[in-house]
Amino acid sequence: MTGEFFIKVLYLFTFLLLMTGSAHALTGSGEGEWNYSSTMYVQENSGRDLSAYQVKVELDSSNFDFTKADAKGKDIRFEAGGKQLAYWIENWDQASATASVWVKVPYLIANRQSEIKIYYGNPLAEDMSKGSSTFDLFDDFSDSRLKYGTWESGTNGGGQLEFTSGICKLVVPVKHPNGFSMLKSKNDFPINSSFVVKREKVTTGTEPKGPILQQGFVDPQSETKNWILLQTELNNETFATWTIKNYKANLKYNPWDLSSVNVPNKVWYISETAWYQEGDEINKVAWFKNGVRDSHMDVVSSEEKPYVPGTNMKVFLKSNTYVDGFDNTGYMGIDYVFLRKYTSQEPTVSFPKVQTEEQPAEVVGETKLPTLVLPEGKVLSIRYFDVGNYDDAILNQFNTSGVNMVFLRTTGDTIWKSERFIKTAHEKNITVYAMLFIPEGTNETSGKDQLITTVNGILDYNSKSMSDFDGIDITLDPCTKDTEQACTDNMLLLEEVRQKTTSTIPLVVDVPPSFETTELANVSKNVDLFVLIDYDAENKFSTFDTVVDALAPKMGEVRSAGGTAMIDVMVTGLPSENATTSKLVGNLYDYYTHDPAFTGITMTLEDDYSQMVPTPAEAPVQEQETQSKGIPGFGIMFAILGFAFVSRLNKGKR
């Protein structure tokens, strides 16, 4: 048995072991109880570990008892490994006893089966179905406008966007040889993605063939540089083809009339464009109508003709007229869109038996750890110090816990040693920030010069590597000795780092407790995010009240400067392992929920912190001053960071 196989088996055993005893901790209970549960199994079929993968679950009377669930499915919950899973109900029809639900599974081991628990039967439960938490991009246009930060739009020749009852319309309302209405995502996404759109074609002009519709992926900088677009034309969209361009290979491909959508005017259907990679990095595209693959539309790149690009792309929708200028007016109606991860050998779902299990009464005296459910728009992150001992099991463990950001201890001689770690992390949708500390020593200027040299090394690495660092994190001098000079040095250092990084990579700073509050406004102009540390070597642990009271002035200063901040607390264990941690973190989220400056919470584990910063009793007398001044480390585990912040900053390569 290989070490890798043993680790996976051990993970699977732990995963299954954690499945029981958490129904009472599910969110949105309305103070009610879940009376029933059942089990399903997800089989990974692609031969690759999958992370944060959206699995479609089809429920019917053979595998689910609809009579015991809410009529609209609002009481359904999914759980794996002690963690509540995000999900979105695509449709729920109690009368016909059918439902389609997309469930975001944190981790699937290659070629193995994972168990997921389904809970239902709580008449007081709130609806927790959220597409934005489940998919990499989601919009159901329920706000009757474009979501801020999600879309770019464009029109020409009288084209316009209209919103009616949760429907977005890409309209070309007048005769024009180049009239169009367009949507393009602000964020770009990697290959192995599938763009799903519930849409209809509506013709309003005298020419029955109506507008041309396009759906797919385009280059982040210019939509004419690289593209993969499904194009449908004529009445009932009977003419379906791809328009594909790979700028790197200088190839343009327009296969002629491959298939027919064959859906009448004003009839809704699901159009899905999949863009993926198989084998020896062979790029492919496929198209699905109402979930059924049309093999006529399959396109495969080859070494001789690499039609399909593989660089990050934005999703794209367009309705436009023909060049002949006839009255081809109409629109593409859009009910909802989402982007999901994709592999051609998708996971399959099975149910062991048709059975509804009544939930047992809670055992008196049994210890039940509360499940910390991340608020929407937050992510889980961890600090990691020893890239030299990295193996895939470490990132698998992070991924299983929901981690999607790592702060990696980085020095000049470990930059290129981090490439495999970063590459694997990116494949699991985990971003990696380089964590830098000003080297300790008698010559402080030399130490700061060394830090600048490391920053230059990171920027050089990013220009040459295919697996970039996503940001840089630096710990500030706490300004406890020679306050004025130390704070001046902070400003000069950050200004120099910002001048080198410009806007190419985000900058985060850790702020120790002793740092002067009034100096934060001066620092804010050169950083993208503060981490306000609540502990030091003498005062490690805090309660909810002491954290809020101690950091209130600093949070106020950050808020006043228009900045954003996380709060870093010392804990003895993760929320999934420690009830005190779960309660503290949950209470802090509740308290700061409406604070515009607050982006998340940082946790530092006691054991990891003690490896980095000795307590005063352990430190030699000569070194105590240095430790209090430099405070290098500030922990291992970064916890929950605002997703909107991360998405805004990480516009670079994956």
C-alpha cells in the first residue's frame, strides 16, 4: 500500500466517521428539528481529485419521500464530514415528486465514493437554497438589475438590456446591421468550466429568423482575441455552430451548421457550453440542451490544429442582428445563469435504498460540537510555514475543511520551491499569498533590504511561473520602541513595496496590538487589507467581549479611512473540533455583520503560534525586546476572509 493511497483511505475513513450527530446544528432551523434523514453516495469517475465540485442530485419517489418534506423543499439540507454543504434548488415539484438540486461538495477523492447525508422534515426551517454560494458565478436576476461587480454590459444600434419579473432580456429592438446587446462577466475563470443558461429566443420583428444568439467564453482583455462561442441562428434556432479562436495558435475555426437547437420561439430551455481539458492537455468543447449532450457539437483540439484556447476566459452572452439590416429584431430572454466546474466523466449519485430514517432523540450528555457555517461571501484560509515538507495530503486536508486561501511563509530561497504547492493549490481553487516577515537581527536596515529583495524575487517569479503568488502579506513593526522612527520606517517600507507591486498584486499587513491606532490611516493608502491582531505573547486568549472592546478603536480608524480589516484571534482548536472556537467566531460574525470595514476573521492556533513566538518566560532577556518589536509570525491558521475582497484582488493568472 503506497503512502498516498493510505492517506486517501485514512481521509475517507475520517470523512465517514464525522457524518453522524450534527442534524441539530444545521442552519436556518427556525428553532425546529429535522425529523428525517436519508443517505446518498457520490462516486468520483474522472480519476482526479475534485474540489468544490457542484454535483447535480435528481430526486424522485424512488429515492426520496416528498410527503415528509416541505412543499417547496425549503427544509432540505446536505451534510458531509460534519460540514453543512451549500446547495441550490433548480426545481422542486412536490406534486410530481421530482426535484433537481445542485450540491457543492468540498472534496471528492479520485475513483472513490463519498457519503452525503440529507436532512428534511422540519416545518419551521428557512429556505437556505443559494446559487451564489453554490456556483463560481450565479445570477437569477431577481434584483431586476445587473449584480454589482458581476457583469459588464454593452449595446449598439439601439440594443438594450431590460428586466421584467426576474427575467433579463438582451434586446435588439430596431433594424440595424450591427445592433447588439451583450453581457460579459467581470471575473475570468479557468478551463474545466461549464456555462449554464436557462434562456429563450423571442422574435419581435417581421423577419421570422429573429436575432443571432451567442453564448460561451471570451478573452479577459478583448473578446476578439480568444473566444469559444455557441452561435444559433434562424427560426427555432435550427442553425447551430461554434465560432472558436485561439490567439496563441493564430487559429480561427468556424465549423458549419453542426446541429439544431430545434426549440420554438418563446419556449424556455437549458443551454450549456462546456469547456474542458482531458488527457495530455487536449482542450475540448461540448454543448448540452436540457442536460443532454449533443455529440454533433463536440470539438477537440489537436497538436496540429489547437483550435480551443486554454487560458482563463470570461463568460459571454450576446444577442445581435444580421448584417443584412432586415427587421431581425427580438431578444434573448435569460431566467438564470451559473458557471460550474466540469469534467467529462462527471460524478454519479446513487441511493442505497428507498428509506426514510427518523432522527433519533438527542442523547443526554453526548457532546455535539456546533457546526460553523460560513456566512455567504466568506472563505476559509490558513497560514502554512513548511513548504519543504509539503505533500498533496496537506492541501487535500485544507480543501476538505473548506479552505480556499493559504498564507505561505516565504523567503528568498523558498520562492521557486513553492511552485508545486501553488500549482496544486490553484487546481483546488485555493489562492496563495506570500507571507513575509522582516528578518530579525542587529541591523534593521539590512533586514528590511532583505524583505525588499524577497518582494522583487516574488515579482520576478510571477513573471516567469505559470503558478503565481496571489498576494503578499507583511507584518508591521509595532512601534513600541522609538515609536516615531519605527512608524516612519513602516511608512517608507510599505511605500517602497507598493511602488514595486503597483496594482499587480494585493498587499496585506498584519497589525500587532501595540501598533499606534492613529497611524492606521497613514498606512491604509498603501495596503489593500489590514489584519488586526488581538493577542500577543503575554495575552493569548480572548472572549467575545474583550475582542470587540479591544479592537473597537482600530476598527473605527480603518472604517474612517475607507479601508477593510479582518480580526485575528488566538484559539485552541478549529471550529469543527472546538465548541468554544465555533461560538467565538460565530458571535463575531453576527456582531460585525453590517460593518462595511469588516471582511472576516483570522484564527491563530496556539500550538502553531508557540513555534514561532516564544513566551516572555522562554525568551532570553536580550531577545525579549526584539520579539516584542518584530513579532514575526502571528500564527499559522488564517480563517475566514471576505470572498468579495478576494475576488476583487485576484484578477491574475490561475
